[in-house]
Amino acid sequence: MSVTHKMTDEARLAQIMNARKFLEPARNKHLVAQAQGILLDWDGCVAIDNRILPGARRFITQYRDRIAILTNNSSHLPEDIGAVLAQDAIILPTERIITAGVEAVRWALGEGYGRTMLLGSQRMRGFAREQGLELVNEQAGLVLLMRDTRFTYRKLERAVNMIRDGARLAVANADRTHPGAASRIVPETGALLAVIQACVPDASPMMIGKPAPLLFARACAVLGIAPGEAVMVGDNLETDIAGAQAVGMASILIGGSEALSLGDLIS
């Protein structure tokens, strides 16, 4: 990374930090109350290890008609997340659960890709096949990277050689980690991306998940609103907050090192 690029990234994050007023309770509650749409991150915001966090049930129940889940999760389908919510008596239509994994498959199909090497969970591989992607381990036109807990040296070797030979690289999300139970670090798709880019540094991946605009646009379309009518609530500055600001959407940072939670945003 060049010095200029590094300074640009630092300046961008500094601007976000200086401009934000994330911890002003009145401002945050007002944003939520006035928003036509409320986009919620999943891991670290609504749930950790698919266990609903305190306050999330009350928040989603109160604002349910305006809520969409907007997550970089690439291991599960919307109905899987819907089932977790239902266990806590939270009912949310699956069309309002937008996941990076599903959107990555839809993008690949929309771009006309056929032979695809998909690095991801068995759940997502099954979904991709059902949708019509031809999953292969050799001579693919697309390498589609998701969170793959069975990632191996052999998979890495195959992927980087296909990318070197001209296959397009698309990535469900660039998150390096997400929060786990008992403050554990859970390696994410971005960690695998770093390994691939160490081998093929010239690879320029198509990014599907936050902070790229695709998921934000999808969520707004499902809710029937413009980005300026929504607020994004999440725990990650680089994905949730920066992504929202890039599309002209208000945002609220919660979780992580912040004491704020969804329960604190209820009026």
C-alpha cells in the first residue's frame, strides 16, 4: 500500500470519527424514531454466535415493520437467521434478511458466470447449486470466496492458480474477524482473502458485502425507501459505518468497544 493510499484511509477514518456523534443518546434515538428504514447488522449487533443479545428482541419487536437485517454473513441463508430469530419469538420476513453470501451467488448468476470455484460452507454450496451455478475445482471462470471453515492448502493452491490464469475473484465480504462468545475472535472471509492476495497480489476482487454499496441498495429496495431515509446500526466502523456514509445513509455505532446496545436506542 502506498503512503498516499494509507494517508487517504487514515483521513477517511478520522473524518468518520470526527464527524460522528454516535454516543449521543437523544440524537441516536431520534435517528431511529424518524427513519423510514432501520438496517441492522447481525454479528455483534443483534447476535453473537447466533444467540440474540439483550435488548435486541425488544428493539426488533418495536420497530419490526421498518427493519431489515443487513449482514456480511456468508455461511448461512436468510431462513437460517430467521429461524434463530424465531427461537426468541422474533418474526421477520426472510426477504428482509439480506446476507452477503446469498447476494454473492445472485451477483455471480447475474454476471453470467457458469463454472465457479466456491470456497464456502456446505450450506452455501448447496444453495449455489440450486440456483444454477456449476461448482468445479478446476478451470473455473470465477473464484467465489466466502467464509470457509474447511479451507485447506489444496483449495488455496487451486484458487490462486485459477486466478493467476484469468479467473475473476469475487468476495462475499472483507471482514477479517467477527466477535464470538466470551470475546473470542472468529476468523472471517477477509482473513482468507489476505492469504489469497499474498499469493496473487495483483488480484482485484469484486466485493459484494459491506462497505460496498450492493447490500445497502438491496435492503433499501426491499424496504421501498431511499438511502437517505434509512439508518444503519452496526458494530464495525470499516463496514457498517463507512459503507452507510458512502451511500448517504445515517449510521449508529454500537457494540464492540462501545457501551451502546440496541436496547439503548428504544424510545
